[in-house]
Amino acid sequence: MEQVKLNRKTYETEIDLDLRPFTGTGYTIDTGIPFFDHMLTHIAKHGQMDMTLKAVGDIEVDFHHTVEDVAIVLGQAFDKATEDMTGVARYGSFTLPMEEVLCTVAVDIRKSPHFEYRVPEVFTGQMGTFDCELVKEFFRALSIFSRMNIHILVHYGDNKHHISEAIFKCFAKAFAIAASKDGTSNLYSTKGSL
């Protein structure tokens, strides 16, 4: 997978992303939202990505625009990075424990988005100043703009920070598996196209 550089500018946000998948050499992430930065570092680290991301948004109004727009740009980058699906595993799933939380994420890089999200009832309200619902909004937008199937299932857990961290780490691991190449010329679709 090749390096992807993207810029997205709207009246609400401006986002610059430089992504090098499967290099794992480091990351610099600044969205102006410390908790969100912390979650995104898990995608970079556990997804083996070199990521430089700078987002400037209207966070004085709400975090929603910045979170969703970062997901849009990251999703577009994942889509572009997996443009050539030759020899790409396509499917990936991972189950991850995070303290008292157990989370499973499954992905299919099939170029047709679908999103499922199941979390415990306790995962509502806020984690500090960050709304729990923004985790769902992030992955929903990521699914659409990456054109991936993303299924997130948190089996159990009661600490909101742990639940969020488990989801981000688990997604990164599942995506890394799905986007890995096996060295063949296979396209894993009986239709011959994705």
C-alpha cells in the first residue's frame, strides 16, 4: 500500500493527513481534542501506520465536526491505500481485552460500506468533555468513506475510557489483518471485482 496525502477544508474544519500504511515508524496527531488524539494514536500504533494528522476545527462550538471530518479524511485515505486489492486478505477480525472490557471488531474491505455497532448501555454520556456518541459517529463515517464493512461488538465492560480504547485498538488490529498482502495475484472475490 502506497503513501496517501490528503487535505480537506470546509467552513468548519481543515484537515491535513499524511499516511504511510504498514511502516509503523511513528505518528504525530493533533486535532485540538486531547482525548481524540489519544484514540487516534491507537489506530496508528496498532495498525502499524506512520501517520501525520493535523486538524483545525470549530471545537469551541462542538467536537462533532472535527471528529466526523477526521473520519472522512482517514476513510478516504484507507480507501485510496487499498485501491489495488490484488493479494489483499480483505477480511480481518480481532478480539481484544482491555481491563474489564472485551471487544471484537470485524472488517471487510469490500468497497461497499456497512456499519454495525453494539456497545453496553453504560457507554453513553461523556468521558471528560468527549461525548461517547462521537465514537459511533467516527466509525460510521469511517465505514462510509473507506467503503468498508465495519462491525463493532463490545461484549461487556463498564469503564467508558476502557470501552473506547478497546474499540479503537481492536479496529486497528482488524484493519491491519484485512489490509495485509499475501504475495499472490489473487483478488478475493468470486465476482472478479470489488
